Amino acid sequence: MVSRALLINPSIYDFAAYSFWSSPLGLLYIGGILRANDMEVNLIDCMQIVERKRKVDGRAPFVKEKVESPPALKHIRKRFKRYGISRDALIRKLGESKEPDIILITSIMTYWYLGVKEALEAARHVFPSSKIIIGGIYPSLCSAHADRTLREADLIIKNSEIEKFYGFVENAFDKKLTYKPSLYDLDHIPYPCYDLYKTIPFVPLLTSFGCMYRCAYCATPYMHPGIVRRSPGSVIEEVRHWHELGVSRYVLYDDNFLYKNEVYAKPLLKKICSLPFQIDIYNPNAMNGALIDDELAHLLRGAGFREIRIGLESADPVVQKSTGSKISLKHFEKSVTALIDGGFKNNEIVAYILAGLPNQRWEEVKQSIDYVLGIGIQPYIAEYTPIPHTRLFDEYGQCARFPIWEDPIYQNNALFPFAWEGFSEKDLEYLKLYARDKRFPEHTNKE
């Protein structure tokens, strides 16, 4: 039987990064499952935070250091950095750990695979006999590239291959696992093991998998084709669990939270409102404003949402239709009115605007920014990231100015893969400064 497991959240290499309530949730869920199989579980989170700079809402900068750009990015005139601890620091932490039987390394953005490879090599160097498994978004979306790049791993799995993971562990250690839940059994899987951290600044609440929409830029339908929801009672039980450990901040990444809100979001929010203690909730993933009515707005405020982020994408109906047709300007304005009437201040409502789409003109983004400012809320530019297995990637991938289909390192939105004469890097910088300068001072200080 495997007696000891080590979880690793690797450092990342990028031009810019910030802990926007980021957390290795999937890795920690797997840790919870291994614990339920009587394994000793430990964690090395390389994504170290500058704690003295942590904001009151939980966000914070990562420790960082300038590093040499990899050969593929030598021609890019931007400062490349490592966010998180160095390879040497990781090796020291590994050396201080008890030898694990199994090591699990997670991955998030496809273009962050350099950090995953570094963690794999460091772990193999220190623990040559340990079995190393890599999972997460990168191998799920770029499986062939991951197989070529991470050859020292004993197993590389996609997000949907939990049974393959269980089988590997049983075969490798000739021991039957007594607890092998589906990751989609959201009401019964163990809580993620956030208690492995010295402090818990926030906890993400996983309430569903999948999404009813098929947005052209999003890979959620590929990753999770069906919709699975967690019961409101199960969510409340988890909130009570973390409250007893001193947690008051929660993060909602649910792509589908407001879908059929009469049977899900509203009952859950009412339960949160009735708790004998107050919590703070943030939603980095945009909600669909088309599904926000007056009752829901009041419930969001009462439940503890400190701000609301809505996905507008664009004020241009043509762009709205081409990206997913989730919301019209009429519904968007109606949702903003409902949120303000429900108790949210103007500077607590944020609209995401997509910039850098294939063939997009910079003037269209500026018009969207002006539209958002005109109705009195905060614009936030979301730079388009080309993601494999999405419609935009499939239709326009060959038009990118870098080979995004060959090497995931070029899928980084910081490289502006779809810049062209109608929307240059200079135009993007102007728009980012324009949106930032026009925000309310209170919100500017929070970003």
C-alpha cells in the first residue's frame, strides 16, 4: 500500500502573474482522496506569496525573479520571470521531505509547462525511485505535447482519467484502493486538503462542473461535456467546516452558477444568508448578467459577495454573437440596474471586455470600455488566450503570428498572438491604460 504521497504545485514562468485567488484546487482534492485511502499526504506549494502585500480580499503578488527567456521566446522584448520559488529552493524542500512513494504534480495554464517540467526533473533528481504522476489542464488540453515534454513522468493523465489514476496506483503498489470516488460525485468527495497550509487565506467552493454555454473561446465544454451540480446542503456543510478552521473568504469559479437559478443559486444563497456568521465571496470567473434578476441581486449581496464580475465580452452585437450570444446590451443593463438596486456600489460591479480576439479592431474594444463607463461601472480588459479544443482556436489558430498549435508556450495572452495592423501591441497598451485611468479610484487601488 502506498503510505506517503507528496503534492507539488510548481512555479510558473511568464511575463506577468498575480495571485488572483489562484489555488491548486484539483491537486488538493486528489490529496483528500489519498488521505481517505489512509495515505500520509504532504504538500510543497512553489507558488509562494509576498504575504506583507496581501490585500484584504485575499489577493496577493507572488514572489518573483527575472530569468533568462527560453529559446522559443528570445525574440520577445519583454522581461521573462519565474513566479514562485527557484529550482534550487524546490530541491532543498524536497530534500527536507520524507521520501514519498508517489509524487503528484499539477499544471494549470498550457503555456506554464516549463515550471511543470522543472518540478518533474527536480523531483526525479531527489527521489529517483518515487512514482511521479502529472495531471491538470496542460496535459488535458495538450496531451501529445505533454507526453513528449514530460517523459520522466511515470504517468500523465487528463482531467477525465481518474480511473486510470486509480488503476496505476493499484498496479504500481500491488494494493487495492478502498476508496475510489468519481470526481464528479461532488456531494461525497472529501474536502480539498487546505489544512496542509500554515494559514488558509481563502477557499474555493466547487459547486459544479460543465457549462450550458458553448462560448467560442472557452474549453470548459471540452473538459467537462456534461453538467454536474453539487447540492446546496453539501456546499453549506463545507462552509461550516472551513469556518470552524477560521476561514471567512471564499472564491467561486463556477462557470455555470446562475444556470436555472430558481433551483440552484437562489436556494444556495438563501442558505448562506441564514448562516449564523458572515462570509465574504468573490467570483473571478464572470457571471452571466442575463440571468441576474432583482431577487438574485439582493441574495448575492446578502450572501456576502463583495463585488460582482459580469461577462460582457463586447458591446458590439456582432462580436457578442460570434463569441457565444450569452448576453445582449438590454439584458446587461438590466442586470446592472438590479445589482445597484440590490445594494452593490458602482465600483463593486466589474464588466469583463475581451481584447485581442482574431481580426478584432482596437476601436471596438475602446467603444466597449466607453459603453461600460457610460453606465457607471468598472471595465476590466480580459486579454484573449487561445485555448486548444475551442472553436476560435480551431478556426483561427493558423492565422496567429506564432505557432500556437505546435508549442503551448505561444498560447500565452501576454504575447498577443493575434496582433495585426488593426490592433497592435501599442493599441493594447493604450487601451489598458485608458481603462485603468477611467476606473473609480477605489477599484483602481484593489487591482
